[in-house]
Amino acid sequence: MDCDLEVELDGAPHFGDLGEEYEAKRTAFPEGLGIEVIRFENNLVFQNTEAVLDTIKEAISRRGV
């Protein structure tokens, strides 16, 4: 089963000025292939796992899987 969804967990270095540019370039490739990319900061995964899982479930539902 394919749902064309990429989930990334990012640490603090990904959110600085240079990180934003780097992430934009990294995101462009899978999105160019029709893959939706969703990102979560590592802290959020540990602090609010349920919200992260809900967001992933919603993304999967939108993809029609």
C-alpha cells in the first residue's frame, strides 16, 4: 500500500535561517515526485505524541489511504 507520505523528525539545527533554506531544497525533491512531506520538531514528538500521530493520520486520510 502506497500513500506517498514522508514524515521527518527534525532537531533544532533544522529551524535556523540556513536550516530553512536547506529544508526547502530537501522538500522540493519528494514533492516533485508527488510525495507530501510533513515535519515535526523532535521535542513535539516527545511532548505531544498523540497530536503528532493525529496529524499523520489526517495526512494519510487526505491521501486517500
